Amino acid sequence: MHMTVASPAKLNLFLDITGKRNDGYHLINTVMQTVSLYDDVTVSLDGGGSGISVSCTDENIPCTSENTAYIAAERFFEYTGIQKPEVSIKIKKRIPYGAGMAGGSTDAAAVIFALNGLLEVGLSTEEMAEIGEKVGADVPFCIYGGTMNATGIGTILSPLPDMPDCTIVAVKPEFGISTGEAYKKFDATGYDSVKSPDAVIDAICSGNVKEIAGNMYNKFEEVSDVAEIGDIKKIMKDCGSCGAIMTGSGSAVFGIFDDEGKADDCRQELRDKYSVYMLKPVPEGPKQISSGIFTSIFD
């Protein structure tokens, strides 16, 4: 018995760091959006034995007990009290690794969603998000998907209207950026300068793509000393984007276009040097795409 779930990537339309808790977690104020780039996660249950195994098409991703998909399964069984069956998790990776696009978090969300369906537990979205919070700060948002303002450590979620239709070009450079190291730079300088996401939220509420893109902000860019980030943003703006920004702690950069032709021109301008994705906003989180007795995710 198995279920395959498509789980989407996220982008940060706004991201500020507002402080740090005594337990070491950082406080943020962010606007997040799910987009049409999906990992396929197949969860299979075996009637005998107990144990969790993870495999992935991306050899850069460790398939150990530290993988977020593995942790999500553990937290699901702890929360529900169900005795663990043998669980096989197979991840077909499309969301780039180390991009700031919540690839690991969305895989965890997919596992929780799939186990809830396979075992017919009947958990609400809120309960699944509660499990997700025990895995990682982005997982609750990935359970819900859509457009949301997130505060606290990223787990206090306020739904927003669906983002208006637009075309998004996202680029993943070869290099990565350490989230931990980026946070350390802010820890040394403090968090006195805080920005508001109100302009982005107002633009989402009014359906104004240009205003959304024009008011995007990511505080992590202030401590990024990688010139290539700025170079990619300039190319996107020269190609006609309404705005361009890094997502999360990086290293992916995306631009929002209100003209699909200009977006395609941008894609072609960048594709010889980078991994480039043309995306749309999507209003949901994980969704079931198949189920049955056997899985053929790697076929």
C-alpha cells in the first residue's frame, strides 16, 4: 500500500529577522508563497516489522535518520501513538537542494500528509501542522501551502488572499549559503532595524503584481557577500521583471513578471549558466497524485 504526494516549493516574498529567543531560535516576519515546483514523495507501508527507510534521487541529500522526511514519520507515530509499521519513503527531487525553497520541509509535510491518508487517521490540517512544527519551522506552512504571513519562529501563520497570477523565474546558482552563518552575522549586530511586510500584504490583498514585486525584501541579502546574487537580480530586472529577490537564506533568486514573454526571455538569458525554473503561484500544499499496492516513482 502506498501513496505518492506532490509537495510544492516555497518562496519568501518578504523576510525580516526581528530577534532571537533565549533557546537560540530566531524570530522572523515573513510572507511565504507556494509555487509550481514539486517533489514527488512516495510513502509505502509494509505489514511486517517496523522501521523507516528513506531514498532519494538526489545523491547530495543524506537518507539517514537526520533527513526531515524520516523525522516527520517518527513525529507522526509519536503524536498518534500508532505502532510503527515498516515505512519506505522515496523522494523524487525536483526542488533544488540548499536553495532556500523549503525542499526538506515540504518533503516532511508530504510524509505527514501521506501517513495521515494511508493509515486513515483523520487528522485535521491544524493537527498535521502541529506535528510539522516538531520537525521544523517551515513545515507547518508547507502543510497548508498558499499565501501566508508567518511570525514567531515561522510557525504562527496568518492566511492571506491567493497571490494574483504571474510568472516567476527562479534561479539556483551552484554555490550555497549557510543559514547558520548568516544568522550569526545578525547576532553580532543586533535586531534594532525592523521592517514591516504591510506593503507586500496590501499589494497581495489588492491583487497588484507590480506592487508585490516592487516591495519585496529579504534581510539575508544584507549579509550576503556574494556578488553573483546581485548579478542575477540585475539580469532579471533588465529582462523586465517587476522585482527580484533572494529567497530564504539563499542561494536561489527569483523574479516576478507580469509578462510571460519577458519571463521566457529571462529564462533563456540565464539557462546556459544556471538551473532555471519558470513557475506559477499555487494555492495549496501537498496533494495526492497516486495510490495503490505498488510504487513506480523511479520508473
